[in-house]
Amino acid sequence: MDSDNQREDGHNASPIWVSDRPESEQTAAAKPSAPTSTYAPVERASVRSLLQQPRFRRLRNRAILAVVVGLVVGFLVHEWRIGVTAGVIAAILEAVYRARSNSSVPAWRRTSVAERRTEAQLRRLERSGYRTLHARAIPGSEAQIDHLVVGPTGVYAVDSEKWDRRLPVRVQMGKKLFHGPFDMKPRLTEAKWEATQASELISKSFGREISVVPSLAIYGPPVPWKIMNIRGVDVYQGDRARKWITKRERALTTAEIDRIYDIAAQVLPARYGEG
């Protein structure tokens, strides 16, 4: 989640938007009106409305890309077969790109670009047996774990941070993390508490202690170290999230990974609901 520095007056809550619905108009009571049908008219779907749907727009754009590439290549090499092949390849590459860049968290639910960048890294771990839950709430609180990762090397809580790149990241005495002049102790405390709560909830259902390792993945300003443990939280440059997870020795079996993942999905509810 993004880390925004609190205002000096202590108010950092975002405004709540309320949509006001107009009151129903008063009906005239002079004469009884003629009875009206209780059935609402059914709006027929037109071809134009269907073509405006996101899915059809993507297919349309993909088809246009394939045709353009095919025509250009065919014209340049004077061979229509090669042009058709190039068009098909262009359409396939575009589809692959869309699939890889698509997030499992709907756009309106995302809180930061940082979370999407971390999610893209974690998606690459799936082939190695890792499973990830995104935006999981801590019951009874407003806190959430941006990414909970369960895999062969253990269980990890990753909070993605987008900080102002103009302010340097530094550490003092190995215990204090600063972003420019701002002490980030509250953020470290929150990340550690989230992981502790997740560990307790998962361990209770699993039947033995399951440690959840907390971390902050920082995007924006350069982090002048690879990985540093500060107040019990691993802090690192955001693009090192995948390496941070995989560098440890194997600790869980496939069966344990699946069971812990299922338990975590139950005890740590999705912040925005399953979808």
C-alpha cells in the first residue's frame, strides 16, 4: 500500500463520497390516472452496444492490429502468405501481453502502482510452486497485507510501498528507517503486526506454528542496500521481492503449501470481497 505522510493536523482520512438520489415527484391527485402496465420495457441489446463492451473492444483492436501488420508486411515483402503469418503472430503476441499484464485485482480496487509491480513479480513464481493471496484483511482492523505468499521456502507478507523518489531512504543504527525527514517506525510496526496476526490465525487452524515473514517492498527512491532487517521487518528495493522470497531454503511440502494457502484464504478475508 502507498505510504502517505500524515498531515500535521492529524487528519489523514480520505473524503467519503455520497451519491444523493432525487426524491420522487409528487403526483397530482385530481383524477385517477388510467391503469398502467406493471412490466418495465426490456431494453434490447444492439450490435453497437455490444461492440462497446471492453471484451469486444479488445478483440476489435487485436483484429485491427493483425490486419495492419499483415498488410504492411505483405506489401514490403510482396508475399501475402507472409503478411497473413505476420498478422497472426502480431495478434498472438498482443494477446499474450494482455494476459501477462492483466491483474487479478480489478483496477478500481488497486491502491497503488507498487502493488501491481509486486504482483507481476509474484506471478512468475507460480511455476515454482508458490501461491499468492492479494489484499487480505486482518480481521477486526483496518490493516491489510498487500500480498501473502505461500511457497516452498515459507510464508511471507509483502507490503508494497510507493514513496516519493525525491526523498532519500536511509537507516540509523540499524533500527530507524527514514524516508527523507520522516521516521517510518509506524509503518514498520504495522507491517510486523500484520504478519504476527496472520501467523497466529494460520497457526491456530494449521495445528502448529507457521511463521509469516514481514517485509516492505519500496518503489520510487533508491534503497542503498539489498535486504536489511529493521525492527523485525525485511526492507528492500521493490524489484527484489521475488529474489527475497526464493533465496531461502525449502521449508514446506506441496501438501503443506496447499493447506496453508486454503487456511489463509479463510482466516484472512479478501479486503474487497472475492471476485
